[in-house]
Amino acid sequence: RVLFRSREIVIKMKFSVIIPAFNAELYIEECIQSVLDNAFHDIEIIIINDGSTDRTGDIINSFKDDFIHKIHTENKGQSAARNTGINKATGDYILFLDSDDKLNKKTLHRLLEVISESKADVILFESDVFFDDELLTTKFNPIYERAQSLADKALTGVEFFKTAMNENNYIVSPCLYTFKKEFSQDIKFKEGIIHEDNIFTTMLLLHNNPSVYCIKEKLYQRRVRHGSVMTQKKGDNHLNGYYACVSELINNPPNNHLLALPEYNKFLTHMLDCFKYTNLDIARQYKDEMRQMQIQHESEINEIKSHISALKQSSSWKITAPLRKIKDIIKK
């Protein structure tokens, strides 16, 4: 295993990098290569091809390294794919990577350094953002930066959660932290929904109250693209996801939620606000679509009226006028 010496501390440690992939043929090769570019020896990469219908599976299979595990399943969604990866993982720490994103070249070495010094169960970090289409910059501006009050401190999961919520800086993305594999025994991603990150991250921090260390370093690269959960048109799946998160966190709260009850209730209120405003977004989308349909229909009707008016002014219309009168008389 890898031996890393930092301030006379030697640590043995293996990372399991879990990559769920669905129809990611445009990005998956670059994603996997970003992990390989870390040149980190004690690692396993677990790629779950979640029922892709494009070339994703073929691209994944083209990687022949024996530490790259390729799992092909029917389409069950990202949560199920991540859970499959967790069950397969044999590393000491787990790191999630979305199939359209990338790691920085020094991410794994830097995480090993922080773990060796802090001995923390969970290491949190930040992300850069890059756009596939510059037009998206006018609508989406995600920021993945940790509050200064969270950085470079040894905290418990409860303390981190409380501070993050009070700073309005609670970032739930599971791609922006690494955590000990043993903590995945009690928690899994809720399958069949989106926005499942809200449940998983909150359970990770509050269920077993792990030791936490946060660094203000951008070790991840988040891609903003058309068709992602962030940018796609809002629909029932978004509403159902938020509802499922609220329901789960109310009915099955983590063990230590009472230690952060005001902040926990604040988070539930935030999730309900997400539900409400998503519902308003959907209603606004329907209203805009109906308005566009109305404008389109009015345009088509006006075009037909214009053709009829032009026809009535034509010489052929005037010549056939007597025939139309005879036809009307016969009808009577």
C-alpha cells in the first residue's frame, strides 16, 4: 500500500473512487482519465454503467487496468449505482465522482496528506466550475466554496452541520468530500429519487457523529451542462425528490439530530422551501408554454386570414364569384 510521510506521520490508505455513469459517452473517458492522472498507486476505480444506451459501456470497457472495476447494470438511477459502488468498495476511504466531472491532478495526494495529519473520518473540500456552453452562465452560477469558519478545524459532524447551517453554507454534494468506508455500513443513498444527496450527507454527519476536517481547496471540477439535474426543466421528479427527502429526514432522523435540533429544523424548512419554489417554477414553465402555444396559434390563424384576404382580392376569386352564387342558390 501507499506510504506517505507528512510531519513524521506514516499512513497506509487506499481510496475507492466510485463513478456512476448513464449515457455519458461525451464525458466518461475524460472523467476516468482525470483519476488516472493523479498517478496514485493504492486505488480502485469502480465504474457503474447504469443501463446506458449510448457508447458509455464500450468506452468503460476500453480501460484494461486491473484496478478499474466495471459493473454493468440495468438502469436504476444514480442512487442505486452509488450504492452498488459502495457495496463493491474495498478501500479505506470512498470518493464519489460524477461521470461528467473531473478530479484535479493532485486531489488524491492532497487528501492523503490531510488525512494523515488530521486523522479525520470525513475530509471536505471545494470545487471549481466550468461550463459546456457559455449561454448557461447567464442562468446558472453554482458556487462550491466552504465558509472560512469551517476551514482547518477539527470538528465533529454535529459541529460542522451546525456551523454550516448557521453560515448558510451547507453544501450537500457527496462529490465534495471523502469519508471512511466503515461509515457506509449504516447509511445508503435513497433509491428512486433525485436530490438524494440531502439525505445521505446529513445522515453521514449526524448519524454517527464522525470527526470532520474541512479545507478551502478546490480539488474537484464540476461541469455545468445542458440536461443535468441542475439545468433540466423542472418536473415531478424534482418535486418527488424534495418530498421524499423531507419525509425521510422527519420519519427516520439520524441518531444525533437532537444535538443540532434548531439547525436540523432549519434544514427541513429549507427543503420545504425548495419544494415550494420548484412547484412555482413548474407552474411558471407551464404558463410560459401555454402562452407560447397561444402566440403560435394566433400567428397561424392570422396567417390563414391573410391568405384568405389575399385570395379574395385575386382575379380568380372575382371570376368565380358567379359560380359561387349559383352554388348557394342550389343549396337553398
